[in-house]
Amino acid sequence: MKEHEMMTHDHMDQMDMAHGDHMNMNDMDMDMGDGHMMHMGNLKRKFWVSLILTIPIILMSPMMGVTLPFQLTFPGSDWVVAILGTILFIYGGAPFFSGAKAELQMKQPAMMTLITMGVGVAYIYSIYAVIANDLFHVTPMVNNFFWELSTLIVIMLLGHWIEMNTVMNAGSAVDALGKLLPQTAHVVDDAGTTHDVSLNDLQVGQIVVVRAGEQIPADATIVTGTSAVNESLVTGEAAAVKKVTGDQVIGGSVNGTGTFTAKVTGTGDSGYLAQVMDLIQNAKNAKSTSENLADRVAGWLFYAALFVGILAFLIWLTVANLAVALPVAVAVFVIACPHALGLAVPLVVARSTALAAQNGLLIRNRNAMEDVKHLKFALMDKTGTLTMGHFQVNHLISLDQDYSEETILRLLASLESGSSHPLATGILSAAKAQQITYTAATDTHQETGMGQFGTIDDITYGVVAVSYLEQHHLTYDQAQFKTLAAEGNSLSYLVTGDRVLGLVAEGDQIKPNAQHLVSELKRQGITPVMLTGDNQETANKVAHAVGIEDVQARLLPEDKERLVQQYQASGKVLFIGDGVNDAPSLARADIGMAIGSGTDVAIESADIILVASDPADVIQFLDLARATTRKMTENLWWGAGYNLIAIPLAAGILAPIGFMLDPMVGAVIMSLSTVIVAINAMTLKLKPVK
Ligand SMILES: Nc1ncnc2c1ncn2[C@@H]1O[C@H](COP(=O)(O)OP(=O)(O)OP(=O)(O)O)[C@@H](O)[C@H]1O
Ligand SMILES: [Cu+]
Ligand SMILES: [Mg+2]
């Protein structure tokens, strides 16, 4: 496993290089591809060469207890075996030796050190055996271990080759998935209209709009607007930094609640792409607790094997002699090789990661998987999570005779052009449909959970929730509100000062799989709860349609987070959300799951990203997580269990009743346990839920 980790680091170095040299993701992939080929080529070639070298060694080795009809031994054949064995030891053993060196440098001896110790002692002992037999003609003849040594190296090369292969296949599936995440910037052209441009096509000098909660697409200088920007992802500095006109913003950092326009000063290599790559890389490298457990167990086994080996050697030396004691010690070291254990977890992880990627799940934090079996509550947001978030304007009503409906829509569109909220898209498309011209409001900022504010022709306007009106003691027609809301509309009011100018009612559709998600959660004994910033009536309507009984509406972001904490007092909590208002809850929950089409802050705060934005994928994740955790536990037992039984047997614990585990038999059992672990991992499957 350590070996694998080192190789992954190599990949990362290569990737970074590629990243510096090239400007787009396709090039980067090619370079990564080459990197993979190179590493794989090595192990693959080493395996085949070692296998070919092993055949004559087996044929020329006198095998204890087994007399094969086609054995080829001749005077001096021992020396041929010794020479072939030496070549194989140096050539095939090299990856393990360098792995052991790295482990020892980190003062964490584990799997690679054990393998090295096993094959090293076996090699030295075998050379000694050949010299003793042929030059000094000792009696009885000393058995050499070349047969075991070479098969051991071959099996281990094969294991690592398979392991790398699966891990990498999983990795490329994850890469492909990462590309599905939106990577666009909103560019403002000379005519003042905004359109989305792929990050690869973004050019220095272009003006981009950055809305609340969005990731800044590239390094840029602010032209208009102010905001507070969270640069922690880039600089590690946690506090939000206030940014005003003329300030430099860093690509990849996350915008706060203000909207601003900025002139791009650097593209391609800058922030956001690096962030996406990081996201993917972290998804591939992040270790869960069971992976760390496997590492730790391998470490313990190292000391256990060392201790048992030396102890057995000393005991056998006193009760018998060196000729008995030495092979026993070697057998312990050889058998202690926790090969199955080393593969147990990575193979499951690789398989699980690949399955996740194929099913549209980007897993950033694998520890989240281990929490699934204790899951009690699934708290979810409404807009964009259970509903499409594709709003359409159903009613547009003027509440002040000085303002025509057209003026209301124009003002609304001006405000919303700087908003990332789903309600904004509905208003903007209505304005477009009615061919209304508008200019973007200035000084726009979002009051999360409340509304969007900005200045148009020196007057400050806001498009706000009903709770804002109540808070500011502005009167409105409650009966009208109730009627429209009961139809399932999300309502927003246009206000300026203490005047309520108009009202917009927008409708949304429930996602096709939302109901399925809720009924499946209930079937699994997980209580679904809806937490929404929207009004109570609309919330009830959607909740009723999908089957949720527990609904909390008109929540501010901090209310949602507080509720997550409250539910956590009685069990593990999953939170599913998409908006700026969900980010604190996503970070707070035991498992935070963001909708892929959601805002960048939500994605950054989550453990899991549902790339396809499909509610049914939540169930896929729960199934996958349970299956993965189960396979990992099984494999850990298979892997460690072999060692727990084989080490004492090799040490001769049953010698009093006449049973000594032959090192060869041990090697065969070891390969078998490896095969079992591999097959068990490969049979991890996910049944379709859609
Ligand atoms: N950009 C905006 N345009 C219009 N109204 C807004 C805007 N932002 C917020 N609001 C008002 O504030 C309310 C709460 O918004 P918030 O983003 O917290 O929740 P939501 O998106 O409606 O629902 P959910 O929490 O389920 O996603 C909205 O229902 C709306 O009335
Ligand atoms: Cu092994
Ligand atoms: Mg939402």
C-alpha cells in the first residue's frame, strides 16, 4: 500500500508538471495517461520477466515432499538456480526494496518492509544453503528457498500490478466525472450582455461577472462591485477578505454574497481548473479510516513477525540446532508478508471508486461512507434538490400604481442579473421572453435566505422574501400571499425603502426521482426532513407531493445549520443541498451531499457530489457505502486472518503434535488468501435503483 501511495505521489508530480506546461485539461490527461503507462509498464514487465525466470527455478529445485516426474536436476544445477534466483531477487524485488526504504525513512515499517525482510532473509539463507551443500557438503543437506523466493516475488508483482491497474482505472473514471462538473465563466461582452463561456476559452482582458457563492473563474481585477472573498482554498487563510474596485481576486477562491465584475488577468493555469483537479485528486487520494487501519495493522504485523521470528529462532536453537532454527525464522518472515492485507482495502476502494464514478457520484471524503450504517436522518433542501430549480414566472403583479408591470419586471431583471439564485433564472427568462431591455444593477449583494439587493439609477431596490417584509414591518396582502403560495409558488417582493412595489410568483417542478428517494429513505429507516428557505405553503405542498412529513420552512442558512446540530443530538445526519444557504449545513452534517448543478460553495462544503443532480443517486450512494464498508471489513479479516493463523504455525507452535507449516505451503495459502481478497473486492456490485 505504501508502494502504491508513493506511485500516486509520482503521478501527482507529473500532473503538476503537466499542469504548468499546458493550459488545458485535455493535455493534462494525456500526460497523466503517459505517466500511467510508464508505471504500469514497469510492474507488468517485471512480472512477466520474473515469471519466465521462475519456471526453470521451479523445474530445477528439489521440492520437499513432492517428486515431479519432469524435475531437471543435474550436477551444478543448484548454481544455475542460485544465479537465476539472484537476478530475479534483484530485478523483481527492486520495487519492494525501494518501498521498504521509503517506509523506513518515514519510520513506519509496514508491508514493503515485511516483504523485503521475508525475501531478503530467504535469499541470504538460500545462498548460504547452496554454498554449504556444494562447497562444504554438509549433512544433512540444507534446503534452499529459491523456489519460494521466486514465486513469492512473482505473486507480489502480480498483486501490485493488478492493484495499480484497478486503482488507475478507477482514477480515470473519476477524472472523466470531474469534467462533467460545470466549468464556465459568465463573460460580459461589449454590448453588455452576459453569456457563459467554457473556462478553456476564457481570455485575458475579458470581463466576467461573479455572483454570490460562485468560484472565481480566473485571476482578475475587480472593475465594479464589492464583496468578501474566501481565499482559504487557495491561500489557506480562513477569514473572508474584503474586496473593492481595483482589488485583485484569485482564481479558485470562493465569492461571498456580493456580485462583482472583474477583468481577467490570468487564465488556464490559474485557480479554478487547479481546484477542479485538486477536487478530483483528493477524491482519489483521500484515505478513509479503514485504509489507515489496514496500514496500521500491517505495521503491527511487522513488529509481531519480527518478534515471533526471533523468538522462534531462539527457542528452536535451544531445543534443536541452527539447521532447524534458521528455516523456521525464514518461514515466519516469509509467511508474515501481509500481502492479502495490503490488497484488502485498496482493491475495495478502487472498485468502489470506479462504481461511484460510473454512477455519477464524486466522493471527496470516503470517511462519509463509514457513517452510512448509523444514519438516522436525511435532511434536505427543497429548491434545486427535490425540485428542478428551473423556475418560471406564473404571476407578476404590480402593487403600486406608479410602477407598471413592465417596469417591475425590468427592475427585477436588473437586480437578478447579478444573482446565482434559481429564482433569478426564472425572472431573467421572463424578461427575455418579453424582450425587456435592462442594465445590471450596481452594488448588488445577496442577503442569503432573504433576497437580492442592488442600485438602479441611484435608487436601492431589493427582491425579497415575505419574512423580510415582516421583519421590516411592511404591510402586504396576506390573503393574496396565501392563495398564490398554496398554488405552490415561491413568492418574492420588489421593495425600495419602505414601499412594496410588486410581487413575483414563480413555480417549479418536482424532480422525477424525488418521491422515490423519500420512500426509499423511509424503507431504510432513515427519517426524511425538509429544510427550506421558501415559504411554508409551498414547502408543505412539495413535501406532501414527495411524502415528507417533517417540514421546516422560512429558514435562514444559520437556522438550517442549527437544525442539523439538533438532529445530530439523536443520530447521524445526512444533509443534501445545493445553494449558498446550504453550505454551512453541508459542512456541519455527518455526511454532506451537494447537488452537482448547485453553487460552488455548496460543492466545496460537501463530502459527496451528485454529479447528475439526480435524487435517486442518493440511494445509490447509500447502497454503495454499505456494500463498500462490508467488503472492507470482510477483506480485513481475510487478509489479517491469514497472518494471525499462519505466523504461529510457521513458528512451530503445533510442533509438539507433529505439525510444522512448510514455508511452501504457507506461500500457497498466502496466494490463495490474496486471490480470495481480490475476488471478494471485485464482486462488489451496485444494483440500479432507477
Ligand atoms: N435572488 C433572489 N430573487 C428572488 N427572491 C429571492 C432571492 N434570494 C432569496 N429570495 C427570497 O428568499 C427566499 C429564501 O431563499 P433561500 O435561498 O434561502 O431558499 P430557497 O432557495 O427558496 O429554498 P431552499 O432552501 O429549499 O433552496 C426565497 O423563497 C425568496 O422569496
Ligand atoms: Cu505477500
Ligand atoms: Mg436550494
